[in-house]
Amino acid sequence: MPPPAPLAHPVQDLRRAHRDPGAPGWKRERGIWWRRAAAFLPAVATTGGLAWAFADWLSDGGMWWLERVLLALVTATFFWVALSVATATLGLGCHLLRRRGGTRGAVGPLDVALVVPVYNEQTADVFGNACAMIMALRDAGTAHRFDLYILSDTQDSAIARAERQAFTTLRNALPPELRVWYRRRADNSGRKVGNLRQWVETWGAAHDAMLVLDADSLMSARAITALADEMAADPGAGLIQSAPLVIGSETLFGRMQQFAGGVYGTLLSAGLAGWSGAESNYWGHNAILRTRAFADCAGLPRMPTLTGRRGALILSHDFVEAALLRRAGWAVRFVPGIEGSYEEPPATLIDYALRDRRWCHGNLQHLRLLGAKGLHIVSRFHLLHGAISYLLSPAWFILLVIWSLLGNGPDSVITYFSADNPLYPVWPEMSGVQSGMILLFMYAMLLAPKAMGALAVLLGEVPVARFGGAGRFAASLLAEIVLSILFAPVMMVQQVVAVLRTVAGIRPIWSPQARKGGDYSAATVLKFHAPETVSGLLLAVGIASGLVSFWLAPIALSLGLAAPLSMLSGRRLRWLMATPELVSPPGILRRARESRAMFRAAQTTPIAAE
């Protein structure tokens, strides 16, 4: 490691507002409140209209208490669907008006640290990506100065030895003028937050900015330089987040995420950037942070407690760090127009669910942080949204249960068991024209972002040929929609499990992600998906007996086939759901694959014992 350059990183007090006197401020974007109105007002109006139509439909014969619960859940859950549609619509408008975020000219060169925190990861992949990025920066000849730091929290002794050997290989492979460093903490207290804190407090003062990368992050020299240019040109920015695309997966589930991100995610990113402005969010990686601003303003405390005892770690730290930076007077910006920022997706449905359990535990902590003093209202909304994204699944599941009990009118389950109960209401028929129109409208809203994403591709600058041609793109679009419909109920139940585990106090194991996919036996898969399988079978029995609405048959099919679908999610896929990065791999990806192969070959040589 280089000589120490210490920088104070005080812990922030969530009970007192904090303004950084060193924050220069920034000029608020023109039209930001119009864009926010364009996103939120249609969402509120659409949700209100649906609630009115639903209430009118349910009011035949009066509204029973269970019908009122149903109406409240429909209203609460549908708002977030409507907001997603409005955000995508705003993104499509920016797309059509060519208001894409472009990089600005750099005011002056920055000293930037590329910081890669790792924990028991695949050594060849981490060092291969790092080697590719630092070599690409050297070849690009940027005016900024870059140092690469690999900050290991690895606790497995064999992986630690492999890391040291990989670092020797890295130093031997690079020209001597490139500055690369490696540090391993024997005690990984504070996990990733503690890892970065120790780096900031020991070496942070030597660098104007730090670009935080995950173990699976990969960024082109152009993307890294663009982030540095953006920060150099905006002295009021404390954090600038790029929009990483998911790449590198060959499984069906991974390819689904890649295709969805490449087609639909771009509009959602553009819309989110449009209404969030300088109060945007942080996703923990592929973002550049002003080192001194982060050190002065974003030191995380432990979770607040009523007893005054030392609280737990804040696990989903990125949202909170962004909120603290904005509270202190620094802009937090999202620039999705920067191309060449990548990460890897979970390869299978089980890997996705296991990662979700960790994220759920951290995001639900945000509910206890909403009352922190001095936070901007948009920062509070980001914290709320992070928690709601997981609480929606229990709400949808309760909706499903109520619909199963009531949704077949006179032939429903409750009617069967309460036929002589005079308090039982007259439940409207699901086959009615009004109910059918309501359901069709809800389905249309769920599919609207996908349709707008496809339209943006057809009208955009990236030719359909980059997706493998018009026929391949159309087949991929249809396949992704069908598969997402099949997987959605399964992921809903898994998120319900994640929420229940969090509420019960079952802490997730923060193990490294199985980025290439775990090897799961059929018995393991069936055991993992037992809740969905049982739910699907119960629904199927209810439908077959006529007690449950036939409208729920697709959900019953999906849940009942959860285990086979999960096995299918890890199968290799070749033709469908191609993206431009798959059809024509970017140069940084090709370079990273070559570098990974070099490090894997170096691992075959004997490692000297400690």
C-alpha cells in the first residue's frame, strides 16, 4: 500500500441536521418540479381512478370489511405500478426529445481511486476485471490520474493466498508506472462499510474522488473517464451514479435480466434521472464520490435504538449515504447516459432469491431511518421506496388470498363455508364486463413499460440489428414477457419469505454471491420452493372445485411449477434474448475475459505455504 494519507471520517448523528460548510452548492436544474409533477401526478390520478372504479364495482349490495381491505390493498399496490409507468413515460419523452444525459467537458484533472472491496470472491474474475480496467485507462490516455485499490475482507485463508498470488501476477503483468495496491483486513468488522471506512481514514486524503466498484463491476475507460469528467465539471456534486447494464450471463434467468435491462431499463433510468435531479440515489457501485465530501458527511452510525444500546449495522448503506450527502448540501446525481458501465446478474432464480433476502433485510431497516433529521423529501422517498419494494410482495400475496376467498362470487370459498351467514355480502361476479375491463387495465399497466421500451428501441439510435435482427428481437420480446409472467408469482412468494424472515429476526448470511450460479440438486430446489408449490396446489384444487376464480389459473400454474421453473432458470441459452453487448461484445468485456483467463492460468501454479 502507499504511504498513509489520513482523512477524518466522523460518524453522523441522525438526530441532528448537518450542513457541510465546504459544500459549494449547485444551481438547481430548470424544470425539475415540472418533471416531478409529470411523474407523480399521473400516478396519483391513475391510482385514484382505479380505486374509484374498483369501489364502484365492489359496492353492489354494500361493502363488507374484507372488500374494504381488498380495495385498500389494490390502491396501495397499484400506485407503485402507476409510478413505474409514469417514470417510463417520462423517460420515453426524454428519449424522443433527445434529452439524453451527455458528459461535460472536464474543468481539470482529478486524482481518482478505483476502489474494489471484495469478500471471498472468485479471485481470477476480480483481478481480471481490475486488470482490464486499469490497462484500458492507460491506453485511453486520460488526463485524470487513477490508482487501483483492491480492498480485501476475505476470511477464507485459501482465497486470501490466491489473492496475494493474483496481486503478484497483476503487478508483473502491468507496466511499472501503473499504480495498483492490495490490502487485506484480517478483521472484517463493519463489512463493506467498515472496509471503505478504513481506506478513507488511512489513504483517502491522497485522492480527490473514489470510484467504488463491486467485485463483478466492469467499466470501460470511456465510462470511467466520463464519470471523472462529470465530477470535475460539477464542484457541487458529491456523488454521481452511472446506470450499470447487466452482462456476462449465459443462463435463461440471467439473459432475461440482461434483455429487460437493455430494452426496458433504459427508459426507467432516464425517467428516474429526470425527476430525481440532484436528489438522486446511490446503488453502492459503479459510482464516483467526492472523497472529502463522503468522509465529512456520510459516516454511517449504527441503527438507532429505543434503549440507547449499540444498534445493528446499517446493511443497505448506499441509500443512506446518498441521503446524508444530500442533507449536507452536496448534489447526488444519476447520469444514465454514460455507456460502458456493467455488472453481472444472479444466474438462477435461487441465487436471485438468496440475494434478495440480504437486500430485503437491509431495505426494511430504512423504515426506521425515515425520521432522520434534515433529510430531503426525495431522499426520504428513496428510503421508503426501497422498503416498499419488498413490502409490496406480502400485499400482493394477501390480495391473492382474498381474491381466492371471494373472487368467484356466489361459488366462492367464503360463500361455501358461510352460505347461511346473513352478514356475507353480495360479491360481484368476476365475469362481468366492468370487472373484466378493470383487470385488463391492470394488466395493460403492468406491460406498458415493456411496450414503451420496445418502442424506444425501434425509434432509437441503437439499430434492431444490434439485438440480432427484427425477428430475433420480436421473439426475444415475447419470450421475456411470457417468462416474466411465469416467474413473477414465484418471486413474489420468495419475497414474502424474505420479509417474514426479517420480521422474525432471522438474519441473512451475507456470503458472496454465486455469480455463475449455484449447483443445486432437484431435491434442494424442491425444498427451497416448497412454499410456492404448496400455494399453487391449493389454488389449483380450489379452481378445480369451482370455489376459486378461474382468473387465478395462470398464477396457480406458475406457483405449482416453481421447482421446474427454477431448474429451467439455470439452463444455458444461446439464441433468444440477445442484447447488443452479447451480439457484439464491447472491447472492455473482451479484454476482461482475456485477463480472467490469464489469472486462472496463473492459479494452476503451486502456491507457497504461509
